[in-house]
Amino acid sequence: MFNGAEVRQLRQQKRLTLQNLADKTSLSVSLLSQIERGLVDPTISTFWKICSALDVPINHFFQLPPEQDPVIRKDQRKIIELAETNVKYHVLTPIQQGKIEFLLVEIEPGEIVQPELVAHSGEECGFVLQGELKVMLDDREYHLHEGDSIGFPSTHPHRYLNPGKKTSISIWARAT
């Protein structure tokens, strides 16, 4: 499902070597090479690090058709699912080159979205539609319930966890 060749193409467009990208992401050259060659899918944490290092929103790698209507119908959403996770990212943003990324995120109970804290450029805001969501931000934890929201600079290390017994559904906007 994930096209690693697009990572290579973007890396080369930005005139980065595999070693440069490895230095920016703290990932090994070997792992990045395997991802670029389509031998492995990145984990969510790895995926975020690559997007941050290449300075692109996550939906960059899951492009919509070029002449996309400004409306995305429920049955036409691109859904991002990475290997070995029970998390689904529904891309709600029809604009590919915009400064705002808009996602609906489903996290199964107990599923950690980021196994480690991740920081990247921009800022983000989230709103919990269903269930619970624990946001780890710097050295603090915020336990959110249906109707709660949160906003923070994405440069602060963060991760998400669903501590509840039902699927957590939240809406997120990230501005670069």
C-alpha cells in the first residue's frame, strides 16, 4: 500500500542523500533504503519522522486524483493504514499543497499511535468525537473524552494512546 519510491523521489528532489535523511530522522540508512525499495512499510513513528524530515504532510504520500473536487465524500476518502497497527487515518483534506492537513483518526482500544514521542514542524489541534484519547505531550499526559479538544505546537514531543474500551475517533488539523 505504501509507495516507498515516492520517498526516494522526494528525498532526491530535496537533494538529500540517504545518510542526510538518516541523520534528520535518527533512522538507519538500511531501514530507509528498505522503505524506499518497497521491502518494508514504515511504522507510524517512522512514517512521521520521514514526513517531518522531508517537510511534507502525511497525505503527501497518499495523493488524491489531480482534478479532485473540493468536496471529499465519505466513501471517497483516502485511508492510510500502516503495517502492524490498528490505527486508520482518513484524509479529509482535498487540497494537496495547502498549509493545513485535516484528518479523522481511528484508534482501536489500547493502541499506541506513536510508540515514542515524535516532534515535527507546525502546530496541531484535535477534537475527540468518540471514546477516549490520552495525549502525551512533553512530560505531561492529557486524558481527553468525547467533546474535549487540545492544541499545541507540533515541535513539542507528543504521542497518542487510546486507553478506553471502544474505538477512539478524533478529528485533527495540522498546520505547517
